Amino acid sequence: MSSLENKIIISTRPLSVDDSIKKGLIEKGATVLDFPMIQICPVELNQEIRDTLQQLASFQWIVFTSKNGADCFFKLLNQSDIKTEVVASAKIA
């Protein structure tokens, strides 16, 4: 018997096609119920954000607080036609 067999776990994470945590729990025998409590909504690319992205080469640090934040950041870079190499001199956390 698996350690999670007959266990019900409620996942409050946003729904995702690639939810490796959910898949892992199911593989261990758990029943996972999706009950998402947050929704990820990227910001619209506006002139203020575009101007800030143009100055990235002068940044010493770029700090991400989540995987979703990092994903959105790089999508905004792509929308702005800014090469990812511009952040190479910054420390990333």
C-alpha cells in the first residue's frame, strides 16, 4: 500500500497543464481535488513597463518572487523585443 493511498488532498494551486506536484501525489495513491484559490494574470505591457525594461542593463539585481513572475517577466521581454542577454550582468534571485 502506498503512503498516500486513501488520502484526499485539496490543491489550492492555480490550475496548470504541467502540475508535477499533483501528478506526483496521484502516483503515490492520493486523490487530488482541485480547488484553485488564486488566478495568475500577467500585466499588460504599457509604456512605463517598456521604459523600465529598456533600462535593465543598469540593474544590479533582478528578484523574482515566484515562477509565474519570472515567466511573465520573460514574456514581457519578448514582447518588447529585448534580448535576454541584457540581464546577463545582473544578479538573479
